[in-house]
Amino acid sequence: MPRSLTRLVAVFSVVAFCCIAASEDSFALDGVANVDPVHDRIAPSPRSPDGGSITRQPRAAGETQTRPALTLRVPAATPVAAISQDPRPTLDGDTFMNTMRAASRYRDIAEAGGWPTLPEGTVLKRGDKGPAVASLRTRLAAEGDLDAGTAAAEVFDGDVAAAVKRFQARHGLSESGAVRAKTLKALNVPAAARHRQLAASAQRLLLVGGKIPRGERYVVVNIPSAAVEAVEKGQVARRYVAVVGKPDRPSPEVETRISAVNLNPTWTVPVSLIRKDVIPHMRQDPAYLSKMKIRVIDGRGQEVDPSTIDWSTENAVNYTLRQDPGSANSLGRIRIDMPNRHAVYLHDTPKKRLFAEDARFHSSGCVRVADVLSFAEWLLRDTPGANGAWSVAELGTRIASEARHDIRLERPVPVAWVYLTGYATADGVVHFRDDVYGLDVPKTEPDAVAPDVTATSTIPSKRPVR
């Protein structure tokens, strides 16, 4: 490894990743149930303060009822936020070295004085002229989004609009080609901060080491991007909008394999939620469990009448509380099983409105996936069904039966959840996302404890990657 790259690895310490407890799942009530897995608190779901550009995520062909007796009500297409359509995956076998090289480049930019900032409140669009446009040109040229030979001009022309779109695409922003609040904020992040993001992300990748998913098919969740990538033959075959963990309940970095798709899953309420949410709700409303379709089971597997439990105490934690399958279930209609010590997974959700937001950090650790039927179909491509290959229509029919059905993948699919706020793809393009969890800033408190390496390590694969 070149000396400059070696120095980068040495300089940046391992960033401690705050992992959620295995059973800490929380859901929030909104009308009937705004539920999310990995639960610990009932509260209104937060909204993005400035919304976001919205597109309609299409339904896969054939998603209609096929049996009159089993009708799955299919809602209108779910509104989702616009996300990158770049076919290059966020993570592959070369991401670490590409990101290290980018970190070295950005360090050089920072040491050379960085780039100019634009005044607060600046709004620029095609056709504008003046010194602010010249500053914007210089800023865009600093990272290669605009030809440096045109940086001195003061006209916002088509070349500048195209450069702004390239910048926006690299930062996960709506590609409007105009400079407004979110783009201005990203433009004004110092070069030194961008270098820190790249170096810290490379450090986290170093922990993954040789366990980066490889092979024909794998799944990547980049937590800061709030997106799920289904990668096939080195390209993103499908990319899905996702909702990931909020800052106080972050999604952990995980490397494992997707082993099964669970249709109409039940959800077992963790002890933390029984204590913090269910008991207080039952004290207020004795019909709460009935409304939420949650059953109480004793140690012998027998159902218990909730009215026989003393809710003024915490005796309820000695029982198993299980939510029935259905449209209001915390996990929605589909759970993607991926065994790991954090007990997190990918899943559907009964409340899909958060998929339309730009800032999708609302869960308590697990990852909700928009258009999860399409994702499940992709995962099951190599797994034969009763009527041949699994399709969205066949999955919908099974779901409409309301019965629990577990489909084990014929060939488990590698999956990695990573936290990359800065990374470079094979074409040399450098991408950035907001450091929502604050992991890029070195911890300098005098009483800071050493990172718990085991808490941030990946799960060893039990089977070789095919």
C-alpha cells in the first residue's frame, strides 16, 4: 500500500458504532398502528422538515388477484422519494481502495486551501449572472464537476446546470440543476470535512475486510443513503427506497446472509416494549391489546385473557406478547430473514408514507423496504415455488391467504449493511451522504472509552460465498 494510504489508515481511529440491543424493537401509534421493528417506544413518527421530491414507485407486472377466494387488496403505487439510479453499487471488492485514494485526493485539496463557499441564502439557476455564479463555477471545478477552464465565467449556462446535477447526484440530492438550500449546504461543506468522511468510511470498511459481499448476487444497505441495492453481476439490478434507524436507535453495520422470506409474519413484542409501552397503554385502555391484535401467551403456550393480568405491576413481562399477522402487523406482510446477533432484518411496513421523505431515519434499527414484494421476488429467483418460479402475483396470493408461510432461499444471498458517508465507485466518482449518526467526528472527550471492536465487527459467514 502506498505510504500516503497507509498513513490515512493509521491516523483515523476506529469509530465506535452504537449497536442496538437484539430485542429492542419499537413501534409508534398513528391512528391504529405505525409500527416498526426493533421497538422500544411508542411516539408519533417524525417528518422531514422540508419534504422532498416525490416519484411513484411502479408496481411489478402481474400484481393482481388470481383467485376470487383470496383477494389481496393492492393499494395505489406508494409515493417514494427520488433516489440515485446509478448502476454502480455502493459497495464492491474495490470500494475500500477507491475510497482511500479519494481520501488522499481530498486531503490534498484541503491542504491547498480548500474551495470557496457561497453566501448563506444564495439561490442560483440557469440564466443567472454575476460574481456568485463565478464562485459557483470555481466551487464545482474544485471537485471535477465542471471543466476548470470555464471557472472564471459569470454566466449560469447549460454547462453549469449539468455540473450542478452531477454534484447533486453525487450527494444523493434531487437533480434539479439549480442551487437552493440543500445543494448550497452541501456545496459549503469544507474540503477537510469531506476528507474526514472518506477516511472514516474507509476505516469502517477496513473492519469489514475480506467479508465484503462478492459473487453474482448480493444486497447492500448503505445506512446514510437510506437505500437498498440488489446487486447482480457487478451492477445494481434494483435499488429500493428504505427507512433506516434514527440517530438514537441506529441501524448497525452487519454482514451476513439472507436465508428466508417470511410471508404474513407474527411479531413477538420485546420485553423492553412490554415494560415501556404496553403496560402504560393497558393502564389507560384495557382494550389496547385487542385493538392491536396482540395475544398474551403463558409459559405453557396457552393464550391468557389480558384482563386476568394485574397491569398495575410489571407482571406482564413474564408472558409472551405476540402480534397476529395482518395489515397492521409491525413487520407488514413480509420479513426478510438474515440471521445476525443484532436481531435486525429487512421488512415491509403498514405505514408507507415515510418512504416519500428525503430524510428517512425513523426506525429503531431494522430497515423497511419500499416495494418489498419486488425485492422478495428478486431474492427468490433461484428458489422454485409450487407453481414454478416465484412471482409478485404468486407472493401476493400467498399473502392474501393470511397464513404464515416461510420460504427458505435455495441459495442464501450475501447482505451487508454499511455506514459510508463518503465513498468512491469504480469510475472514480466520489459520493457523499450526511453523517446522520455523527460517527465521522473523532471522539476527543477525555473520558471517552476505547471502541468495543466486537460491537462493530461483522458476522463471520458460515458458508463460502458462491
